[in-house]
Amino acid sequence: MRILLADDHLLLIEMIATYLCQDDTVAVDKAATLPAAMQLLNSGHDYDLVVLDYQMPGMNGLLGLKQVLEAENVKHVALMSGQIPATEAREAFRLGAVGVIAKSVSANYFVQTLKYLAMGGKHMPDEFAEGAEGGQNPFFEQLSRRETEILREIATGKTNKSIAYELGIRETTVKQFVTLINKKLNVQNRTQAALLARDHGLL
């Protein structure tokens, strides 16, 4: 798995890269501007994921995202930002981005989400979703809308196959969601995740 982190906040990308490289199956390249990122993209490497800071030099809003999305050697592209308008986040998804990640999340959450996106998953914070509403259980606020939906299904005892059928997605996709849910909730398996869901009133 190869990931390109592009952000002019060098301390942040160094920290994230350090966490990512604890997994010896992950290779990380870094850039501080969009032109520097494009130079790496033209170097011949194939990238499973490119993560772009929404406000770094050269981005010019979503124009930089469009430029990277057009690169032939990039499988998935995501944005990270300390502050991005909800309309821009939704437009990024419409254009083809697989995720928007807030810089305020924990390093572990950030890293696990990046790996998930690199494998083909998608992630959008609930506050950016169309028709997002308040009132989410604060214990599960780190979960996306889809992850919360799948956790509810797990808590009722449904299998991955049943969940996939009901939600119209692949069983392998459900398995990826379950793995990410377990990591975000810091539990070992789906049974523990289901118990947390019940104990904290998610059902």
C-alpha cells in the first residue's frame, strides 16, 4: 500500500507518516504543496491513496482535487482539513473524492481511516452529509453515518451477509466496515462492539 500525504503542516504529516509506517506494508511519500505532490505523482509510482490538505499552497479550492483525480496512477483521493465548508465537502465527494478527514481527530483514528480509504472505503463526517441532523449519541460520534448504521445491524445479531443484502453492498465491504468500527471503538471483535452499542443505547 502506497500513500501520498500532501500538507504544508510538516509536523502533522511527519506524525501521521510515523504512525502509518509502523505497518511495514505501508509506504508513505510526503509533499508540502500541490505542485510538489504532482511532481511525485509524475515520478512513476502508483498510489493507493493521495490525501490533500484543502488549504495548502496550490490547491485553489477544489481545482487541485480535480487535478489529482485526473492522474492515471492514483486509485483514491481524499481531503483533510481543519476547516472546510460543508458544501465544498459534498462537492468533493461528487467529484470523486473518497473521504474528508478532519484534522481534529486522534492520530489513531486518522491512520485507520486512511488505511480504510486506501482499500476502497469511503468516509464523510456526519456534519457534511446532506440533511445531517444533531443528536447523535456522543459515545459513537467518531463513527460515520454508515458505520453507525452497520453497528446497529451488528447489535441485532445479523451476519455480514445479511447486512450486505439489506444495505445493497458487498459482504467484503461490510467486513471492512466492521474492522474499522472495532478499531474506532477499541474493541477486539463484533460481539464486544454489539455489547457497547446496547449498553450505550444505540438501539
